[in-house]
Amino acid sequence: MDNFVVITGCSGGGKSTLLQELQQRGHRTVDEPGRRVVAHQLSVAGNALPWIDLAAFAREAMKLAIDDRETVIAERGWVFFDRSLIDAQSALAIATKDDSAIEALRHKARYHRRVFVVEPWPEIYVQDEERRHDLTEAIEEYNRLARLYPKLGYDWIVVPKASVEVRADFILRTIQA
């Protein structure tokens, strides 16, 4: 969908804060599937957690990402996603050592061609109950996604390290160009 805009990149790089800013400006946003899976699994003492069973976690994140798309399919304005089905499929490929399903995402479950990316930002990176991996692992994830999105035909657009207002302005200006 051409109005479905992905914000992805490095964990702890300010994606969620940026999505909050876009929501405050009146845009529809979709929270990160992975963080929702982790929160749910922690609340039920489940095992579909990236540090316990990465494949189960990724499958749950994929289900949520698919459901999220269906939920907002009728939206006419911009819909901003904190990560996407591509991020979840990438995690599953790492867990299963099978990336054969990733190529199918080139043609189905498309998002806006411009993908906005937050780079590793050590000064703001923090671990928490839901984000237990360290900055090194977050950078590895960033690098994996930096190779994957362009391979699938997306424009990888780095969001400047600046205030959240400047970042939101940058995204809104760029998608309308």
C-alpha cells in the first residue's frame, strides 16, 4: 500500500518516540509487533521471546504484522508502522537459517517505497525489560535490515539524528516529495 510507511532501523534509535510524535500530529500509527509480542509473552510467562525461542517470537510478530495491515487497510491517510512484516520475516530467517520466504515479500505485503530508518544512536540506546539485547546486537540487526530492504526494492532513507520534531518534519516532507 502506498500510504503504509515503515519506520525501521536500529533498536533503541528513537522509532517509538518518533511514531508518538507522528500520532500527535494526527497520523495513524501502528506499534512495533515485536515489542507487543514480548510484552504479552512476559505477562503470560510464555516462551515466544527472542532470548528464549527466536523462531516462535518471529512467527508471532509476523502474525501481528499481517493483522496490523488488515486492520488499517481502509485508511486513506498516511499510516506509519514501527517496523514491518519484513523485519519479522528477517528475524525468522535468522532463527531458522532459511531465508527462502523473504523474496516473496518483494511483491506482496508491500509498503511505501521509501522506508525511513533510524541509525544506531549509542547516546540514547537503553535496554529494558522488553529490549534485553545490547547495542552490538542492535547494530547487527540494523546492518541486516540495511541489506534486506534495498534488496526488496525499497529506498532506504536515513532519518537525521535530531530532535523528534525535526525527524517527524523530515519524514513528512520526504514522503510528499
